[in-house]
Amino acid sequence: MSDMNNQDTPAPNPAIPPRPAPPAAPIADAPTTPLPPELASALRADNQPTTPLDGGWAAPSAAAGTPAAPAPGSVPPGSAAAGATAAATAGAGVPTPGAPAATAAPFTGASFGGSLPPGAPIPPQSNSFGEPVAPEPAKQPRKRVGATIGLLTATALIAAGAGFGGAWAFDNFVDDGARPVATGQGGTITVNNPGSVTQTTAIAAEALPSVVTIDVGTDQAAGSGSGVIISEDGYVLTNTHVVTLDGATGAADVRVTLSDGTIYDAEVVGTDPMYDLAVVKLKDASGLPVITWGDSSKLNVGDVTVALGAPLGLANSVTEGIVSSLNRSIRVASSAAPATPESGDSSDDSDDSQGGPFTFDVPGQQGSTPSEYISIAVIQTDAAINPGNSGGALVNSEGDLIGINVAIATAGGSSEGAGSIGLGFSIPSNIAQRIATEIIENGEATHGLLGASVTNASSMDDATTAGAYIAEVVNNGAAEQAGLKEGDVVTKLGSARVSDATDLTAQVRALAAGSETTLTYIRDGETFEVDVTLGSL
């Protein structure tokens, strides 16, 4: 065996030059972040390279058990100086040349480009200056793809607006199996693919338990519609034309079926033919799922809408769309509406003789021949509304009630064979809530009265703007007291734009009797505003 101190004897492997000492302190702007995950993963013991060592680690000796030759200037192994040198080197984060791989000093990072010997234990990680870094966290078992997508979908729903049932979606949609998902209130939403639930699914799950099917019948007639639960003890809001079969009967048997199939007998609390709303009360009911009222005054054109109800008797039906128009007003023929009093508002509409395109529909019942018309302010939506949706809910992206579905438009102007053509109408929730509260408290609702006869301003020969033309004012009525005169053109009531006579009448009727509002009108080319206190219809 050759003398390891004899420098004339060639070493089995090329000598390794001394490694430069690391700086005493890190440079101020040097990175101190852990190794990238890809590099840390590559350095794991079960994924080591088998290529020859480069300059980062000492090569093994040529013969088993024979230590490698020392580098020039090195200290002989086994000496006290060698031990001190090894300790100092290890403390600096540099491996001791000639040391076995199993006892190699900590790896000093990527800056020296070294690699581990095959099978060597994973060295502690440090940055390029020898500073220790935190080890990479242990990898968690991978979740199933379906559950992960379901979790992401539910999380997205919560972030977008948890008020519409995101919490419900999170608790119920994160599931690996396909199954019908029951809501917390007893209704059922079928979810066959939990990994691809949509916003509409969550909306329906939130609101559908509060939507009911209403069956109305007598010995001579029968029909069905929808309704919305507005109290835990069983008050349900619906349309007058649903509970009266569009004027065919004034006293009918009413049965209400919840979304979970529970059936209740019900009685009519009161009706409001002027805005086609009614309230029924379920007998012996308690703990029912109540709809959340939304604020219809905050809606924008383009907002998401979902219509819920029982079109053609098909309970728990869901259709989706957007708000197509706001501050829309329509005239609808109604057999239940009372005749307009002589001192009340009136409007001239040339389409009345032809029936107009707007109709009430109750499946199974055509109703009586209409003799009167009502003007109502509505939300226009392209969510499909069909016969039987009447009285059901129109909800927003959070599942809050923004409207009561009331009418549809038909291309032929006849209710016979009518269906959705993308023009559905709902009574705004703010109006519906006021009327429902008055019906429950008093058995009936009140409506404002302007005391004027109006027509469409656009029909006048000298028209320069659209609005409601004052044709006549009633003596001592609200219009006269506010200073309105024949020939004035009303263009706004409150914040609502008035485009024609129907708009003005509908907006006045939407307010309670005695309400105070601001009216904007044009007289002789000048615009004026006046405060008006409405009378009582």
C-alpha cells in the first residue's frame, strides 16, 4: 500500500481542489427562499441520479475500504487537525473531502452543482451560503378528481355570493357519488354529477323549497298555479287570477302542495285584483321554509333571474334568464278587476278592443270573458314563463325573491295555446311585499289615485316627447291639487320613467293610498317638478 502522505504517489482518482470558503455573512440581497419543489423532489433518496459524481462530492476510492487520496494541502485522516477541519467544514456547510458518502456533510445547495451518490441519505437542505432552510412539506394523498372539482365549484359559488346557498352547495355537492341531493328544507334537487354543479343549481336549492303548487277547483272548473311561502305558519303569496280561476269563481277549494310533496288545505285570506295578487293561508302549518325577500329597486338589466313554479302542473320546474327590462308596464285583461270608478284614473288605449298581447293563464281553465283591464308595473325577463308559473317566484342570483310571476306575452294575442316566447313578466318584490302585508293585516290592499284622464302623448299631433298626456283632471283630485292642467305631459313619477299612459297608471297604482311622490311634467316646452299626495282608489 502506498503512503498517503507521499505526494509523489499518484492517487486513484484526480485530486479535488479545495472548495472556496463561504462568505462570513450572506449578501444583503441574496435569496433565502427554499429550494424549488422540482429540485427538492429530485434530491429525494428514492429518485437519485446514478451518474458519476462531479465536483460537489468526493469520489469513492478505487478499492473497497481504501480511502481516497487527499487533496494537496489536506490534513492526514485520523489526526486531531483532521477532526477539527472536518468539524469546521461541516459547520460551514461544505462536505469534507475524502469522507465516506454515508457521513457526508450537509449539501450546500444548487450553487455548486453537486449531486448525491447512489443510495445516499437525503442531506439537510440549505441555501447557497450554508443557511438551513425548511424541509419540503410531506405530500398529502391526492383527492379524487370528482370530489376536487366539486369542492372547487362549491368554493367558487361561495366566493361569488354565499347568500344564494353557497354553504349548502359546499356541504352537499362535495360528494364522490351521483345521487339526488336533498335540500335542508325537504325539497329535492337532482344532482347526477356533483363535479359540475352550476350557479343555477345552488339558486334552485336555496329557493325551491319555498315555492308551492296551488290547485283550485269547484264542481264546474279546476286549474292550477304556483305560490311562494312568505311566513313559517303558512301564508302563501300568489296571483288573484290563480285562486279565482281568472274570475270564473269567487269561492273554490284550494289545496297547496309543497316542493317535498306535503299537501295542505288552504283558505283565501284576501285578493287584490288591481295588481293581481292574493294571499292564501295553509291550515295547521308551522315551520315552513320561507322565501327571502329581495330588493327589486336594486336590479339592473342583465342581472341573472331564475323562475320557479309549476308550469302546466309540472312542479319544481326551474328556468333561467336575465332581467330584460325594468320599469316596464303592461295592461292585462282581467275578469276579476272591478270597474274603474267615475272619479278614478282612466286611460285611452286603442289596443283594448283587440285584447292586446299580454294574458293571464291558468292550466285547465280559460276563465271568464274579461271586461276590465289593469295596468301593472313589471319586471320583464327572458326566463321561460308558461301557464302555471303564475304566482311563482322570480329570484336573483342569491335566491332572493325579486318578483311574482304574473303574465306572459303571446305572439297571436290569444291565450289559447299560449307558451313562452321569451317575454315573461313579474310583479316587483317591493310592490308585492307591500300589498301582501296589507292583505294579511287588513284583508285588502290600497292603491294610489291621481285623479286624471290620460292618453299616450305620442298620439298627439304636436307631440315632441313620449309620456302621459293629461286629457282631463278630476275636480279636487290629487292632480288638480298639485297644479296639473290639461295638456301637461307627465314624463316621470318618482324615479320611474313614464313613457305612456299605461306607465303612469301602473306607477300610481303601485303606491299605497295617501303616498307622497314627485311628478315631473312638461308644459309649453318647459320641464317642471311638483310634489303630489295621491288619493285612494
